[in-house]
Amino acid sequence: MEKKNIDWANLGFGYHDTDKRFVANYKNGAWDEGALVSDATVQINECAGVLQYAQTCFEGMKAYTTQDGHIVTFRPDLNAQRMEDSCRRLEMPVFPKERFVKAVIDTVAANEAYVPPYGSGATLYIRPYMFGSSSVIGVKPADEYQFRVFTTPVGPYFKGGVKPLTIKVSDFDRAAPHGTGHIKAGLNYAMSLHAIVTAHEEGYDENMYLDAATRTNVEETGGANFLFVTKDNKIVTPKSDSILPSITRRSLMVVAKDYLGLEVEERVVPFEEVKEFAECGLCGTAAVISPVGRIVDHGREITFSSGMNEMGPITKKLYDTLTGIQMGRIEAPEGWIQVIK
């Protein structure tokens, strides 16, 4: 299929309307068959559950053109499972995992012309999401829901190359113990907006959130998990019941252990230990790994030995290996790559 006439090399990280999106509706206790549609407009009642009580969750994924010309996506079964977990926590009906994966495949295939070519630096972002669509005025779950998948071509998250970030220790809490920090609920991101806007106004790229109970342990940022590298090249990631289980982070831990032969550890990370690490990165779908060069805690600076000019050496190896797997340059573990075309 002929590609759309898009300047792939200069594509930003933003929304572009594509030809098709998948829509399925839940009513009377069951999901309908769903269909690919052309209309990007969502029509709901003014009293819809999503508008009144924020009953919504979502996922973020990407489709890639590999070195040998295939269109693939990365570990969609894990996104399907995470959305199932989110739905159960928010009292929303589960969209079956097999149907989730098929909806993603069908939506990407229907928008094949928008999948950027290999080597362009661009990808096709995939956004599956669900929301309460029926009217709700009393505080309770909605009776009807809509599940949708849309796609949009995006450029690199960081234009002009990846530069280490400067982040601040936030005065705000991201998630409470026994709350919703472990699921991908829209409300989690709404409550982080003021904190990230404040951080940007103060000249920082992101926030580091500490645990809400004691404010002594590292949790995550508003949209990414932390990954640290010790001075003897061990990979350490924070462990907490209120951290979102990042698929990228979990994949990087496998890459570190099985491809690079590094020791990996998921455990509680006291903030006071951060100054002892050699490298720091943020893990997520958009940028894979964003290096962190400096953390500022109310005037006290922690600068990592990897510096503010480029990725640290271990972070770079992790990035190159995982992106190599995603782009087909390196053989993937079994089940990681879902071929679409």
C-alpha cells in the first residue's frame, strides 16, 4: 500500500486523524461485535459516566515498520492484561484480551498507509481506551460503555535527539497506598497535570514522586517508571503497589538480564540512596528510555556521573537493544512481537 504524503522526518509527537478506528459498545451486560468506522467523533450524553465521575482508562502502544518491511506491534497481550486490571479496579466491564489484541491489529492494518517507513524515526501510536457512556447522576458505575482504538503517526518524543532531563522532587503525591496508582486510569493523569505544569514553570522537565505514606521512597513520575544503574552496573527499579507496571520497564529488565548479562533487582528504593547511583532513566512507551542527568530536591542537587550531555553507557545499551528488538534488527524473545502485515 502506498504511504500517505507525510513529512515523516519532521513529524511531531501529536495527534493526526487517520482513516479508521475501532468501536465496540457494551449494553445489557454484553459487548457487541464492534466495527471499524471512519468518524472520529465520539457522541455521548451530557450526563455520561466518564464526564461526571471520570470512569475511564486507556493504554498506549506503538506499531513499527521493521528492517525487513513488516508492520509489527510490541507485546500487545500485556497491554490487554493491564487494561483488564484497570477495568476491574474501576468497576468497568472487561474487554476480552483476545478481542483487544485483534482490535489493535485490525485498526493498525486499516491504517497501514499511516505507518511510518523504517528508518524515519517515526512510529504509529496506538491508543485503546474505554469509558462509561450511559448517563449517571448518582455516584455509581455506568451501565453502558464504549471501547475504542485509534491510531496516529508520531515523530520521536524528543526532537533533535535525547538529552538528559532535569527533574524535581515533587511536593505533590501521585498515588495513595491502596489507591489507583497501579492502573492506567485517566483520573491519575488529570491529578498530575498541575504538578507537571508547575514543574515546567520552574524550569524542570518532570517530577519525581515519592511514596505518599512516608515520602521517603522513590515511586515514579507522572507517566514513566524509574530505572537506576549502580556504579557496578546493576539495574535497579523501584517496587511499590502504587506504581504502574510499565511494559517498557518490564521488557528492559529482561533485556538487561538476558541480552546484556546484567544483574537486575526490583525493590524499594529509598530516596537517600539515589545519590549513590551512576545513571538514571525514565521508562515508557513514548521515548523507551529518557535519561535523567539531574534531580533537584528543594535546592539540593543530585547530578549523575553520566552527565547532562548524553545517555549513560548502560542506559544507551538498554535503549539500543530494546529498540533493536522492536525494529527487527535483533531477534526478539518468543511472543514479544506481534506481526500485523
